[in-house]
Amino acid sequence: MIGSFRKFAKSRYAGILVGIIIIPFVFWGMGSVFSSGNTNSIAKINKENISTQDFIDHINQSKIPTETIRDNLDQNIIEELLSGLISTKLLNLEINKFNISITQNTLLKKIKGNKNFLDENGIFQRVKYEKFLLENNLSAAQFEKRLKDREEQKNLFDYIGAGTVSPRFLVKKLYEEENKKLNIEFIDLNDFYSKKEDISDVDMEKFIKENEDLLKIDYLDFSYAKITPQNLLGVDEFNQAFFDKIDQIEIDISNDVNFKTIINGLNIKSTTIKNFRFSEDKDQIEKKIFELKNSPFDIFENENEYILYKINKSEERTPDLSDTETKAEIIQLIHQKNKFDYNKNLIDQITNKNFTNEKFDEMSQNNISTITINSVRDNKKFEINAVKLLYSLPEKSFTLINDEQNNIYLAKIKKFEIVGFTEDNYNNNLGKQNSNTKQSILRSYDILLNDKYDVTLNQKTIQRVKNFYQ
């Protein structure tokens, strides 16, 4: 369910820079708490109240399922939703201050210019517009208000960043920083990690003892039955009679009717599994039952069948090294830990400036690889974030980087080579630098708003809203 909320949050508020302003108030409790008698207010911006009804309306408009909200109360979903509402209110206050407005004619042009409502000839089709409203459960008034609010916010940000023109030297600097060539030397660290075959039984036993609680493995005993129209009714199609039977099974489960009693009454066969432990190569149905172990007796849909299952026993056990699969997993864990420890030691030396050219040469044993990276976007050899890291560091420095396969390398930055800057480069990079400058202005605007408005929260009312969803 958390995925549903994340998807909503990403699409709903992406691009609203000021939406992050109020988060410190929400999570660190800044601002005075309201008097206990003021139960109708959930927050205040200066002297303007945000009522509980405003917040409930905001939640309803978000169209996040109630179950998603309930499942994510511990993930601060209520606080995040309130943060979004307060951010919107702040923007509206600023929009009113600057007398920013969108006329009905402008809204009409925006709607008629929306490519989703045009036919193949670029002509507005009202049928497409009305179909869109129906599919999204919106009235024309609701959609137009959302569009109006969005355009006014956009105009506010355009107003704040209006006239952003970057000087030529900043455009030149941006181009040179992103397009300079980078020469590096690097060493593949795979040759320095301890080998799996060198990990002894003593090493494994010590590792298990030191991490006993973390390494315990769940073993399950369970029974399950596959239910299809064929084995239940002798037909190949899903029909109402079949789904009536499924409904009855769910009722029996809720009434704690015994698993064997149910399958005997249905005259279907079941499978019993003992000492099941999860691994990727196991049967898909059995892995699914393992994943659902917190619901020990239930039914779920699996492609073209239903699975009725009952977990009879659940037990945590210390890893058994006599089991080949378990032993291989322990060896892999130790191998990964050794790699992590080795990498961390190198990073600590680099951070504390204890790693020298002499150590680099000693490690290389005259087996150093070299490469020229052509720009900050050149990820032919290394993962793109590793390339960005390299470009952020000075010459002669060391760092650890990775490729797309997560192989780790120790890299030394030899030198940067500045490439020529032309008039075409200027024209192609002016818009990007203007955007960077505008973003910097908007970040400063965030800080200004944070100082300008006094936001206070009614923590007791917030808790009452949470209690409503529990």
C-alpha cells in the first residue's frame, strides 16, 4: 500500500518547490500547540485558520484509498498530507499578494489546447474532454479549478524568477564543468577481496554466532489446495456458482472452520509441505504462502486459480551448515561483509587523507588501467552517479566508484582537460544556466517564506485525525 501513496505523492506534488517548506514544522513540532478547546483548527498560518474540514476535504480530493492511509499512519502519511495542504495555502497567500489571476478565456484556451482533447487534425473535441472528466470522476468545475490553481502557481514561480538572464561567464563555466575531459587511473578491487573458497567452517561458525539473531531462518509447515472451476464444479469457465463457492470459503475461514473440513467438503486434494524455507528457486505458490505467513489461514488468487492455505507451524532456526543451500548463503554473506569492510577501510583512509600516491602505486603493482571520460554524461564505463562524483572532485584526489554491474574500483583523478567554448555552445547552454539560476532564486524564496509566515500546528487535532483512520 505504501507504493500507492508514493506514486500519488510523486505525481501530485512533483515540481512544487515550495511544498517542502513546511515539513520541518510537521516533523519537529515547531510552533505552539493550540488550546485543547479549538478542535476545529488543525493548523494556522499567521492568523489564518486551516480547519479540520479543510484538511478532510484535502484528503478526499487526493483520492488516496482509506486503506492506504490506515496502513501508512506510522509512515507519517497524515503529516505529509497536511504539509501539502499548508504549502498550497502558503502559495495562495502569495498569489493573492501579487494579484496573480487567470481569466476564464485563458483557462478555455488551455483546455482547448490540451493535446489529450484534440483529434488527429488538432481540433478540440468536447466528447474527449467529457470522457476524461468521467474517467477521472471530476466535474468540469473541479477540473477547471485545479487547472486554474496550477497555472497561478506556475505564474507565481515565473514572476519570482522573472528576468533571469545568466552572464556569459556563468554559461561558459557550466559548459566547461560538464564537458571537460577527465583522465583517471583505476584499479579493480575484485583482486583484493578475500576469496569465497578461503572462507572456512570456523569463519562461518564465528559469523553465525556473532549475528545469531539476524541470521535466524523461518521454517514453515503448511497445507494448501488449488481451487479451479474444473476441480470444484467440473467446468472450464469461471461462473457465478464458482464465485459463490469462493465467497463461502472466505466465510468459513472467518468462522475458523478447519482447513481439512473445508477441502473435504469441496472434495478437492491438498498438498502438505514440511520444513519449507524460502529461496528463489522454490515453487511460486509456496513462496507466496511464505510471504503471507502473517495471515496463517486464508485464500488468495493466483492467475487462473485460487489457493486455499493453512500454516500449521512456524519456527525460527539457527542456520544449519550441513544444508548446502544455507552454507552457500552464509559464505556469500561473509564474502559481502569482507568486501564492505575492505571498501570502508579504504574510504576512511581517503577521507582522513592517509591514502597516498605511494599506496596507490603499491596496490597497483604496475597493473593500472587508464581511461578518458569525455563529459559528465559519459557512462560507457562507470555508472552515471559515479561519473558525477568524479567530476565533483579535484585533480590528484582518490575515490571509490562503481560500474553498472556494481564492480568497485579505486580511482585516481589525474587531470581535467578544458574543451573549447564556442558561440554555439553558448546558445545551447544559456537556457540550462538560466534554469539553474532560477532554481537558486526559488530556493532563496523558500527561505524567505519560511521566515515570513508563522505556521503552528494543533497536535491534538492531528492525533484525532489519525485516530479516525485507525
